[in-house]
Amino acid sequence: MVSKPDWLRVKAPQFERVGNVKGILRDLGLNTVCEEASCPNIGECFNAGTATFLIMGPACTRACPYCDIDFEKKPQALDRTEPERLAEAVRRMQLNHLVITSVNRDDLPDGGASQFVRCIESVRSLSPKTTIEVLIPDLCGNWEALETILQAKPEVLNHNTETVQRLYRRVRPQGDYHRSLELLRRSRQIAPWLYTKSGLMVGLGETDAEIRQAMVDLREVDCDILTLGQYLQPSSKHLAVADFIPPEQFATWKAYGESLGFLQIVASPLTRSSYHAEQVQKLMQLYPRSSN
């Protein structure tokens, strides 16, 4: 096993604010990817008064060997009260920017697209000034379901590519590299006003050339925003870390991505897909787009 380097240590959170966020989540019966996926930044984000909400979960219909979300439990029927409870949490937490993600729900005809829409609409009814980012699964290539989500007009459509093409069968056995790229391409085609976003994990055995090629592939489908972060093994049952990538390499990839034309790149060992997601609001001011 490769030893974890010093740059992956995180500061202990201030438990007063962390407890406040947890209290709201427990009171409203909501899940977060921060908790379900064992995110290393949970203390920092909860301390800042924010969280990434995980809808339609916590059970997932896929068994990705890098992910700590439970796939052994049977997915439940959609909870029609979830959108209202989510909206109430956003109101109580006074979020300026909201990230909604979900487990994979391949058992549903639309992959859960209708629940994303209900969540967006409920949040807009209580917090109309909150910008909304949806981090969606690949919907098994159901492009009608994708269009359904886009018709609700989230400001940001995020779909993680996760890894390079060569490693897909091992890392995302039920996913498809080209399908993920196609989802991002279609999103910009259907909703040209949208900001599209994707994320890559590193440290799974990919090469520098493969990461750069994945970045080129993402720019070819007009992806605006990219996150790059170090993969961390959740448990001994999950894929092992092949390499711990030093911070300076992330800086090199960030510079390369900027040269390709990404509007925004967040890249560091501890970066996750929703890490500092609110920074997109600065991008919206610099590169405004209208959905009207």
C-alpha cells in the first residue's frame, strides 16, 4: 500500500457549525454525498455551512469499485416529499449556490430525471436567487431524460468523466467513456446558455498523456469547467491507489487546461467535484449567458 503524503492531511473542523449543518440534515431526513461517499472535505464544507445533497438515495444501482456509496441495499421508491425537504434545507442554510447530485437509479425509466426537476422547482420556489448545479449520472444514454432535466434550467450541468478511457472498464464497469462525453456535448447543444462541468480522479494508474487527452476530449465537447482531484481508497474493498500525485503536478495540469480554453479549473489533491462549487458564480459574472 502506498503511504499517504502530508499534503493530503485535512484540518479538524469547528464542530459548532458542522453540528448545525448535520442537525438540519437529520431534522429534514436528507442525504449528502459528503457523508455517503466519505468525502475528505466534509469538515471544511460543513464548517462553511454548505453540503452537496444526494437525492434518490442512499442506495445505488451500480457498483463502481472506487465509490463508497452503498450498492448492496435495494433502491427504494422515490420519495415525493424529498424535493420540499431539500428546498427547506436550502432556505435554512441560506445557500447562494446549491449542488444536487444523485445515486445511479438505473431501475427507473428516466434514471431519476423527474426527481431532479422536482427538486429544482421546489428550491426555486423558496430560494429564487440560489444558483443551482446538478451533478447527474449518465442516465444510461437516455437523452430524453437529459432534456427533461435541462428544461428545468439549472445554471450548471455537471457530469463526471471520472477517469481516462483506458481505465474505464476497471473503474466504471457500468459506465462508458464516450457516453459521458456525449452527455456533455448534448447538454451544450440542447441548452447553449448552460455551463457544463466535469471531473477527473487521478492516482489510479493513468499517465500524464492520458490525463491531457481526457482534457482535450472534454474541451472538444465544449466543457466549461473541470475539477481534478486525487483518488483516495475508501476501504480495503475498493480499488487501491496507484500513485499519490504531488500538488505541483495539479498546477501543471491546471495551466494546460487553461491553455485549452476551460473557463474554470479547480485542481488539487483534495479537490472533489463539488469542492468550492460556488466559485462558478464568479464565472457567471465574467462570462454571462442568458437562458431567455
